[in-house]
Amino acid sequence: MSALAARVRAIPSWQVTLGFALLALGFLVAAQLAAFVPALYGERELFLRRHGARSITAEQARDIRVIRSWIPDAEPLLYVSNSENRWLPRLWERALSPQRVAIVVSTDDAVKRVAFLRKRLRIRWALSAGSPPPDPGFVWHVRLSPIPGFPQEYWFGKLAK
């Protein structure tokens, strides 16, 4: 025991002080994160609840009700678009939450990505946007209301197996 005590006494006092300071700092950071993460998540949910409805017209609200009536809870929805607009897919994702929305913007490899996502997530429903909207393999589809200010068509329908 005396060898261990001698080694502890040989540590310079500044190293002991630094060690305790770093330990205290670690606890402070952990406490801040423990308080911050749930608050941030709560703020995000509150923001989406308050501001999501303001971005949606009455016609879109009707379309969203139609989509939700067709798709079972928590079933994924494929969003395919041939537009470079990144705001519209997020608008649909927000409007349809908490359903999982797999977003694919059409590019050269979109066909491979759509096939991969459909197989991996067992996607049976799709929302397609564009002028004209791409067809990811619909069995049937309905035309949805346009979004004011965006010259695109929207199709919602069931995908072939």
C-alpha cells in the first residue's frame, strides 16, 4: 500500500487540480446535454404543430385527409419528384408526419433508388410531383390540388407489387 501512496503523493498538485476541474466540466456538459436535448425535441414538435398548418391551403388539407384515409398508420409513403425544389418535399413530409416519408428526387439513379426503397421499406403508396409527375409504378393514381405558386401536378396512388 505504501508504494501506491507514494505514487499518489508524487503527482504534482496542478495535475490533481486539473483532473478535478476536467471531471467537474464533464459533469456540467453532461447536465447541459441532458437538459438541452429533450427541450430541443419538444421545441421542434411545438414548431411543427404550430407552423405546419400555416403552410397548407384548404385544398391541400383535404388532400392530406384523403392520403391519410388511404394509408394505414406508420406505413411509409414514397415521394418522387422531377423538380429541384427542396422545400415542397419537406412540406409534404411535415404535413403527413408522423408517417414515414421516403423522399427521392428524380435523378439518373432514381429508378434504382426507388426500387431499393420499395423493397427495403415495403412501400405500397406514392406521392409524385412534377410537370408531368414521374410514374414510380402506379396501379392507380388520383390528381391532387396544386400548391399556389408552384406549377407542378401532384399524383397520389397505389404502387404495383
